[in-house]
Amino acid sequence: MIPTPILRGLRLSLAGLAVAGLTTATGCGDDANSDAKDARSTVVVTTPILGSLVEQLVGADAEVQVLIPNGADPHDFSPSARDIAALGNATLIVSNGLDLEEGMVEAIENAEGDGVAVFHAADHVTVREIDEEGGHDEHADEHADDGHEHHHEGGDPHIWTDPLTMREMVPALTTALERATGVQLDATSTALTKELTALDGEVRSILADLPAGGCRLVTGHDSLGYFAERYGCEIVGTVIPGLSSTAEESAKDLASLQDAIAEAQVTTVFTEVGTPKKVAEQVATETGARLVELPSHGLATGGDYRAFITELATRIHDGLSR
Ligand SMILES: [Zn+2]
């Protein structure tokens, strides 16, 4: 892990190089760069977690604007008129993709139609495919004609719960940000890649003393699939069946969840943003499980991605250990 002050120093020296480069380029007739000294590019990012990684890459070389506030549910976020204007005026939009930002898909597509560059993080990682409820989906070709052949119906959008999945998209995100800012980001890109690799090790050490087969998870919705696959956990069930907190549970779903909890001898149910409190409490009452809140979709105030993923792993570890 490279400490933040060092990253900041790298960025500052890169910014200095970029300014020097522009100065020597003056008079070459390159209009595209002529405004770069006066106005930084604006990178508009949907989620706080992606915003943290974008900030680590670009530092002060771009204005980074995050639309979804910490603590808000990205599955259930509607953009304001101001947010829609920000998307339209961005130099680059960075979104998670796979319809995580259900309420913003249209505004992002409109901005893209108007010529704004858009980076979907999930287009650049190995996507966990889910065969939900038997899996056939007549809407599978819905996006086939909009140029995004990487949209997966049933693809799990929760890519940020695994640092090594996030690491996969760093090179492509770096390229997109370099294009948007005109600044070389090699140094911060390498540093971020190293940090994500180190974070994988940190998560492993946090979970290390759980007994073999002891990481059995019940969560608010199906949000920890990447984490579970990476760290050898089993998803026993979810309070809401589905990849989004906006899915609806049925009495039958809850009955089979309670059976699964009893069978797997699970004693902790992790709730998340968007988990209906009454339903979670009912599951807890009927199974004797404890409820533990999991900060799985956003950053703590003032926190970064590193703080997010270590906190996530620690809450899971402690929730399963008590
Ligand atoms: Zn979710």
C-alpha cells in the first residue's frame, strides 16, 4: 500500500509535467488542449466507491463529482435535474454499469447520445453471471442496438466487493481518464493496482481465523457474490431474492430462507442499505439469528475504498465470530 501523501506527491509532479508539456506545445495548433490550462476536466462518477478510485487516479488533475451520496441506495437513486445537467456537461462519466444505477441509466444514455464519453466499470471486469429464478429473460436483447454489447442481463453489478475484480478495470479506467484529462496517469495507476492487490491480502488476513467452511452468509439482497467467490464464502440466502434491493420478496421466499438458515446453522443475518427492516426482523425472530448491518454499498464519511473493503471484511468476520 502506498500512503496517500506519496500518491498526492506523484500526482502533483505529474500535474507539473502536464503543464510543462502544454507550454511547450503552444503554437502547434492543437485546439483540443488550448483550454486545459484554464479549466480542468469534469469527471462525473455515479457511486462514492468508484469516486474514491477515480480520485486516487486523477487527484487534482480533474474535478471529480460524485452523484450518489454516501449512505444512499444506488439501486434506488433518482437523479435530480442538477445531476442530469452534470451528466450532460461532463468530460467523462464513470458508472458502475450492469444497471446498478437503475434510476440513472436513461440520463447516462442521453448524455452519451449527446457525445459525452462514458466508462462502465463492469464492461472491464469478469462478470459474475446469475441465472435468476430459472433464468430465461426476454429482455436480453434490449440493449443490443445501443453499441454496448457488454451489458449482461443477470450480470451481478456488485463488482466492488472484491478488490481483485476492481483491479481488472484499472488499466481501462486509466486510459479513459487520461483521454478525458490529457494527463499521464501511469504512476497513480500502478500505485492503485498495487494497493488493490495488497487489499486482497488484507481481506484474507481479516478472515483468516474463521474456521474452514465458516463463512456462510445471509445478506439483505444478493450483493456479496464476488466477495464470496473470492474468499471462499457460501451465500446461504438473501432476505430479498435478487441482485437489487428493489426486488420483492414473497412469503414462499422467506419460508425457504428460514429453512436454509436453520439447515446451515447460520446465526447472523447481514442487513444492508435497502433491506426492509420489518422483513429482516421477522427472519431474525423466527430463526433466532442476530441482525448485523453491513456497509456494502457506500463509503463511510471521509473514508476511501481501502477503508470500505477492510470495514466490510471486518464486519463480516466479527458478525460470523460472535
Ligand atoms: Zn446491491
